[in-house]
Amino acid sequence: MHRRWERCKPCVITADAEQVHNRDYIMTNHHISRATRDLAVEQSLDAAIEIDEIIRGERSDSPHLTQLVTSLIGTGRDVGSARKELLANPQFSSLYHRASMLAGQEDRSPDENDILSLLFLIDKAGLSQFPPDKLAIVRDFCLGLNRELVSESYSRVPEPAMARSRHPRLALAYGH
Amino acid sequence: MDIKFNTEKKARAFVAQIDRILLSDFPHKASESALNLVRQFFEDQLARITRAGASNDRALLERTCTTTNQRIFEYLPILGFLLRSTNTRNSFEAYYAFVEIAQALIGSGANVIFSSEWDFSPLTYPMNVGVLPEYVLLGMPSSESPNALVLPLAGHELGHSVWRNEQLENKFAPLAQDEARAYLKANWSNFIHAFPEHSHVQSTDEELSNNLFLNFVVSNIMQIALSQMEEIFCDGVGACLFRQSYALAFHYLLAPSLGGARATEYPTMQNRANFIATLGGVDLTKHGFADYKSEFSDLIIRMPPREKFTPDGADAIGVKLAPLMYSEAQTIVMSKAGKFAAEQSAQPGILNKFAKGLPAREPRSLPDIVNAGWAYFQSEAPTFQENERELVEWISELILKSIEVLEFRSRTKNA
């Protein structure tokens, strides 16, 4: 079993993160509704495509990443408390960590795995301030998010008054 | 051929299919406008494939192709639904009445698409369909399409649109989360029995916040509980709008069971029946049911503890919060569409007309008409001579004609 299922280690706020300590984030509701999750399927993919285009020097911004961050994280309140509250939210935390699990990411340092802090930083400073390797981390996170949301959308069926069993089995999820 | 070529090919074929369906005659504009929105959605998918194809990142292209494949998979049945909405098998007589109710509940921009489906259970497509946020898709079983007595079941499907429109998932998520955490703590020994590899973990608040597996379990219980709460709420909307005819139609179509195990996103049939009988605001003993709940049965499957733990938690939360869901449904329906909700005093006048073989003269609402129809059906069923025509066919004709009168009166009043 992957150790990340055992415990969420306290995330390391990088030195860069201190630059955004004054930025406020507002989360009116941490819950990410089904409608928002469905919209985020294309938002996450569009954000990944835009970030990839930035890495290739074809553009300098990603409006869809901004939309995605607003949808999933919210805007406007103290970063530290926003971060703590988000990771204490079981739905967000579960989705965030599953989305972070892309092939090869296990080898990254704790700082590199702290994508949430990176997203806060990007939201504050803009994508153009970050080197390609950092942008690639965010792009891969967006792709991981897309993978999780598409998977959920795939298992969704019409909503009759009565339905056959269709829920994914917890015991088999991710081989555990 | 490579995945980019193949995926583009499939997406273009999907768009071409939409173009063929758009050549149909549409009895209502909503189906046509929905098709155009879906078409644009897939044109956007094609543009994404082109952009992702310009990247050197293989994962990006794979995710883009997978997303398009999944959307084709997801939306193809919706194309079928939109095509079938043009079929004359539909009870188009009831269309306008449902539009009025939907617009009262959801807003003046609500579009209704009515279809007879080759699926026995009435259904709606998930209203999370970002492409069609203002569309209410009501599918009724094609074999029952001539039977107006089952129309109240569309009330449940309308409920799904209300749930989304009122953002009730967001409203109740914190409560569901608290309940899921409380369930986990209260049933800790069962959790350890189900997941012994986590026996070293303590059920402290800190662990519940920080342990990712516990987060995953809480998130799963909460998600399934929210689905159950939505279904209970939808039954509440149906019961509040239609009163006894919702319970009678529900019983007609689904009792005693459809034979298999229920989806865990739904409460058990016995629980749903119990909620309808006890929270639905109607004394069902007056409508022929001494014990409505016992009319339904559930197939209980023994599951291993690790598969059982999550749905058991969701079931417990669903039962606990059912009164709140019915209360919420009642509040919303009565505040927004109270003038359409069934009124007991309106029924005798319509029933008198039906007894004379005439449609209602001045019906107030669709639920009143269907309630009178059920009253007529229940009173006539023991003695009705079906040599010339069946009772269901006869009462359905009276109901549908009355609904046409209702539409005429409403249109002329609004004109």
C-alpha cells in the first residue's frame, strides 16, 4: 500500500509561499458539487493545454487555470488557513491527493508534491513567473484532476426512480 | 491509425449524427436547441484534440482523447433521448403542464424535454450536464406512455433539477460530512473489522482530518449519502406536488421490486416507501394501503465488511436526514410552485366529470387531474367492464383531455 494513504504529512510551505501570505482566500463552501466537478472535466484539460502552450512559448496566461482554481479552491482569504481548511475537507483532500498521483510523481520531493501551495503562488504571481519544470508540475496535476473527474463522469448513469447497483467498490479502489 | 486520428474521426461522426437528427421535425423547440448546444460542445472537443496534438506531451494527448471518448460515451444516449423526444408515442398533451411546473420551480428559462424511453424506470439525465444546465429531461417508460396515471413519477425527475438549481448539494454537504465523520467515530470497531490493516489508527479528530484513507472513507460515505439525500428529496418533491398519486404511481411501477439489488446511491425501497407514507403528507390508509411500506421488498445481499461499511454509513445518514429532505422539498415546492401542488378540495369536481365520461371543465393543476384520475381508477377497477376498452386507457384519455383543457385555459389566461 502506498504510504500516502496512511497519513497526509504536514505540507511544506516553501519560501516562495511567504510572498503570498497577505493574499486572502474566500471559500464560501468547500464542497465541490457534482455540477462543478463535471464542468471541471474540461476546465482541467483546457488548463493543462494552456499551460503546455506556455511551456512551449506560445502564450503567457491560462484563463482556464484561473477558473479551475476559483472553482476548486476559491479566492480571496488567508492562504495558511485556506490551505489548512481545504486539506481538512475529506472530499477536497481525497480528490487533491488522487489527482496528484501521476506516474513518476512519487519520486518528487515534498516541496514538489506541495502542488496546492504552488497553485496559491501561481494565482498570486501569474504563470509567467515560474520556470517550465514548475509549470509541468501544475500541468500534470491538471491532467491528474482530469483523470479523476473523467473517471467519475464515466460511472455516472441516468437517474431513474430506481436504479441497479453501480457504485464503485471501496475495497477495490486503487488496488487497496 | 493513431489515437488522435481515431478520436477526431469519432467526434466528427458524433457531430454528423447530430446534424442528421437536426433534420427531424421537432414538436418542441427545446430538443432542437439542446442538440445545437451539444453540437457546439463536441466542436470544442475537436478543437482541443487539435491543440493537444501540437504538444510533445503524450499524456496530454491521451487525456484529451480519453475525455472526448468519455463524452461520446456519455452523450450518445442523450442524443437518443433527444431523438425519441420527437416520437409521437410521447404524451405531448402533458408537455405544457410540465413546462409550467418546471418554470415555476426552476425559473422562466427552464426547458423541458419529454421522451418515451426504452427503459422501464422513469429517468432524467444527470443535471450535472454542463452543456444543458437549464434543461429538464423527463423520460417515461415507452410501454407506459399511454398510461397517464404514471405521470406523477416525473415529479421525482423534476426534483433532480430542483436539487441542482437550488444548489442543495452544496447546502447539505457540510451536514453530510459531519454525519459521515460522526458515523465513522461511532462505528469505529466495525471500521477496524472491515479494514484491519488500519487497526493502528485512532479515531481522533486529528486522524480524521489528516489520515488520507480515513478522508477517502469519509468522502465516500458523504458522497453516497448525498446521492441518497437527493433521491429522498426528489421523492419529497414528487409527493409534495402530486400527493397520493405519487405514492400510487410509485407503487404501480415499482412494487414489490424489480428483482435485483438496489444501487447504494438510492435508499432501500422499504425506506423510500416508509418516507413517502410517513413524510409525504398523505394518509395512504385512505387510498387502499394499510401498510404501504410492506408492499415493497429489497433484495439483501450479504457483503463483506469492507464493502458494506460505506453504504451502511450512507443508509444511516439517509434515514436520519429524510425528514429534513422532505421538509426542504415541501418548502421549495410550496413557495415556488404551490399553485400547481395537489389540493384535496379540487378533486371531487374533476371526479364528478370523469364519472360522467367528461374531461374536467375548469381544472386547477395537473396534479389535481391525476389525483382525480387515480380516485376514478381505484373506485371503478373492481367493476369496470374491459370488454370494449381497458380502464387505464379510458381514464388516461380523460386525464389527457383534461390536461389539454388546463393548457387551453392557462394559455388564454396568459395571452
